[in-house]
Amino acid sequence: MSNTALMAWRRLSPRPGGQWLFSRIVCLKAPYFGSIRPTFVDLQPGRCEVRIRNRRAVHNHLGTVNAIAMCCMAELAAGTMIDATLPPTHRWIPRGMTVEYLKKAATDLHAVAEFESEIRFGETAAEIPVIVRVMNSQDEVVFRAQIRMWVSPRKASA
């Protein structure tokens, strides 16, 4: 059995409006992510890239992109990436997130989620770190997160 998210991305993304449609489908499944209006631009095993526009709805009192919007963006990229990477025999849940705010985020942003090192999914549960870098339109890292994902084998159906 193949990965549903990855199959949908591969089917939709090359078509006109396909990236937008895929992004809306993900936000229907997890509605809170719709608050940042993300657009997926890349999804493959081990990597996901998401963009958001710099707009008033995601601003803080300084007129820059809010820290929580960047956290939301990081969790979306990391979760979708790990979902597209895991074999169907495994499941995941975020266990924690450590973030660093490095610069004011005053432009459109893109987040890239990748594994910290080479990953193997075994027979036992493990915590797997996912690194997410959020960059401004000049490709400067403005925010960095490490999201600890708890990955475990699915229980066998009875």
C-alpha cells in the first residue's frame, strides 16, 4: 500500500492549480492550518516545502509574521513530510517542538522540513527529530524549529 498524501501530491501538483488544490485538501483534513493559507511547493520522502504570504491576517503588533504562524507553518511542513515518508506500517504524532526566532519575518515565507539525519523505521517506537527552516524572500533563515516526532509501528488489526 502506498502513501496517500504522497500519491495525491504526485497526481495533483503537475496540473494547473494542483498545488493549490492539494494545499486546500490538507487544510480540510487539519482545519487549523488553513488559518495561514499555506501553499505546498514540494513534497517528497524526506522533504517538504510550504509557502505563506505576508498578509495582515498573520501579522503581530509589529507588522511582521507572527511567531505562532511560523510555528503552525513548521508543524504543517514537518507533519506532511513525515506522513509522506513513513511506510504504511507506521504512524506518527508530534511530541514536542523547540523553536528559535532569528530575525523579523517581514516578507513572504517558505518553510523546508527535512530529517536531521538518515532515518530508518524499525520494529520499535522511536523519537525522530525533524528540522524545519523558515526563510524570508531573500532566503535568510528567520525561524528554525526542531520537531520531535514519535514514530511507532501500527498495531496489527485483529
